[in-house]
Amino acid sequence: MTIIDKLLKTAKNQHHVAKTPPLTKRRGKKAETLQDKARDHLWMHFTRQGPLSAGAEVPIIVKGSGHHIWDDKGKKYFDGLSGLFVVNAGHGRKRLAEVAAKQAEELAFFPLWSYAHPSAIELADKLADYAPGDLNKVFFTTGGGEAVESAFKLAKQYWKLMGKPMKHKVISRNIAYHGTPQGALAITGIPAMKAMFEPLTPGGFRVPNTNYYRAEEMGFPGGTEEEFGLWAANRIEEMIEFEGAETVAAVFLEPVQNSGGCFPPPPGYFQRVREICDKHDVLLVSDEVICAFGRIGEMFACTAFDYVPDIITCAKGMTSGYSPIGAMITSDRLFEPFAKGNTTFYHGYTFGGHPVSAAVALENLKIFEEEKINEHVRENSPKFRAALERLLDIPIVGDVRGAGYFFGIELVKNKTTKETFSEAESEKLLRGFLSKALFQAGLYCRADDRGDPVIQLAPPLTIGPTEFDEIEAILRDVLTRASKLL
Ligand SMILES: Cc1ncc(COP(=O)(O)O)c(C=O)c1O
């Protein structure tokens, strides 16, 4: 069955589920509860609305403090995903709320279109300090997808200005997620997420990711992790040569790939990629929308893996979610053709570098420094990994992988053969059981089946060994029950 067939089938099924009268019929009847209002008016992101229209409850989160969140019924949960890889410094930091209020009073808004304001200037300076090499120029956005989109557009314009106008193609990895704008979506490597929006921005090409657990299924003939890293990096060179280096603008890679379940780079991988990019005049974009700001124990994760990209894209944890912002940080080399004459990057966002968000980001980064959050992550990451690895005695737990405070647990049908679940089994296991059971057991995290089924964990960076044990206990209970279900 093709992806389009699957989409049509799903759409047909969902159409049958939605038996609720059309909203127009209910107008006039005042929705009384938040549940009613949510069902009637709130179009949630990446969400199957059918079950909600048919009466399923919308989980409503009303409060957060530290690594905990509460729903509207007063039930407390462990936030095992920092909202959405965002609340790195933890919930309920009064100091960040106060800074936001102060900035809103002082100057609530001004654009960065030919004008500037102090908080964006200070934040650009701070980010340039943290960024490696000559990554000194900061272009603000409101989120991660816009940062990726900006990098795609900058890469195209840069090569045009350098007299290489054919360089427009972009290479990324299988199952990688890079955002939803049509350019970023062309870089995203998840076919099912793109099929309904085709034709997308042309020029996106895919290479193998760094899932060592499934390396041989990707064509790796077998060997050490280092050899796999070299093999995977060489697939990038193969693609550049196949497409013609004169047509390839950039390679977009996450330091640790999220989608598919936390694939860290094998040793030597990024060093080889850097070499390939330099050899073929291709820009290396480090998409750190998730990995920056402490998730891997450094302000920028490329530092942790010892490579210097040409562009970093980042967002999420920059403010720990207290206000939205994103950024594209580029090297002096990329800025150089824009530093002359009338040349302009014709690109921008009204809310890019919003004063309130920039002020909050500065305060958030100050907290990182004062509380030594990166050091805390580096010190405790091995203990977190060890707690999760204890789950490997459960029959369906196939692999535990990740880095920093960012881990994926791959679930398999057969541990010896690594056989994965069929689509129907995965649907039953993840959506039918795990997501709900984990939430009911008090752990908010992600059960993801965009690649092979995984549980993903990315808790606030403030937690320690006691909380790792708590996460392990909940996962042990729920995954053991899930094993028996099959
Ligand atoms: C690696 C990566 N790039 C881009 C994005 C898109 O970011 P946003 O949702 O802020 O647009 C995400 C979101 O999760 C991401 O993980």
C-alpha cells in the first residue's frame, strides 16, 4: 500500500468516526466546560481530532512546577518530555515570568526590520559567545521550523552570491524531523508527514541515519560503531557526488537525531561529515532545535561532539519555553557577502527576536550559568542511562540509546531477531495502550512510531538520580504490562 493509499484509507475511517453534529448546529448553545470549548474550537497540532469529536477527553494541563505538571482535575504528573523538549530549566520559574513582565512594560514589541532593541542585541552577543568557531551572526525567528527554513533560504542565496547559482539541493537523514514550513518539510525525512503536501519545495535528498541498532538493515555490512559512523557519513558524500556537488547547497543534521528515537552520532561521524562538506563546498547545518541549551550538556551540542558547523539552528530550550523564540546562527564566512553594498537577505518574521522572548532567553541562560545546569547534565547523564538500561530485562525493550538528558527506548517484538511490530501491532501498542497507560501512571513522555516504536524521554535538566529511579519504576510497570498484552 502506498503512503497516499494509507492516507486516503485513514481519512475515510476517520470520517466514519466523526458522528458529532457539525459545529454550526451547536452554535448558540454555550459551551460550558473547557472540554466542550476545546472540542468545539481548538484545533490541536499533529492530533487525531476524530476521537475528540466523538467524545474522547482532551488532557488539559493547567500548572507546572519544577519537573511536575498538573491537569485540570488536580492530578500530578512527571514531565518526562519537558513539554516538547522545551522546559529545560523546569516549570514555574518566577524569575523568568518577572523578566517577561518587566520587558513587556518597558518595550513590549519592536521589530528587527532595520531597527534593533537591547534584549535582541544582548542575546545575539550571548549566543555568538556560546557558539563555536566563527559562528558570530544571529538571525532570530520565532521557532525551530522558521530557523530551519531561514537556513535553507540563506544557503541558496549564499551560493548565488558566490557565483554558484545551481547549488540549491539539501541533504538530510531518513526519519529526521526538521519542521513544518514547506522548505523545512522538504528537509524532513518522514514520508508520511509530507505526502499530503506534495509537491514540496524541490531539492530534498535523504541519506541513512545513525541508528546503529538497525545499521545492517540500512545496508551497513557490519562492524564497529566507528566503522558504521564512517559508512553512514560516506553515504552523504555518495549522495553529493551522485547529485553533483555543483547542485548541493547544504547538509542538515541533528547532533542527536530525535525522530526514530535518539540516534547519537557514532564516534568520528561528524568529523568525517565536516571533511566531506569542506571537500565539496557544501554547508553543514547543525539543527539543534532540540539538542541545544543543555539537552546534551553543552550550550550547543556540536561542542559536545567536537565539530564546527556553518550554521546552527536552535529554538525550544533557549527560553525554557517561557516565551517563544528561535535563531539561525551563521559563520562570518556566510555573512560576508551580505556585509557589502546593498546586498540584503530578503527574509524575516514580525515576531523574530521578540523583545520579551529575548529578555527571557537572557535570564534563562543566566540561570543555566548560575546553577551550572550543563555540568549537572554531564555528571548525571550516565546515571540516567544506567537507570533506563535496567529496563533491558523486559521482553519488549530492545535498545536504550541517547545522550545527555535525551534518551529513546526502542520496543521490539523479538529481542533476538530485533523484529519490530507490524503497523497494526504498533497502533495497538503505542496509541492503544502505552501513551494512555504511561499518562495514567503519572508519566508524561512520548510514545512515537514515526520510525520503529520508541518511548522518548527528555525531562527538565534539573532532575537527578532520585527522579531517574522514579521514571524507571513507572516505565518498568507499564512496559511489563505492555509485554504481557502482546
Ligand atoms: C530538529 C528539529 N528541527 C526543527 C523543529 C521545528 O521546530 P518548531 O516546532 O519550533 O517549528 C523541531 C521540532 O521539534 C526539531 O526537533
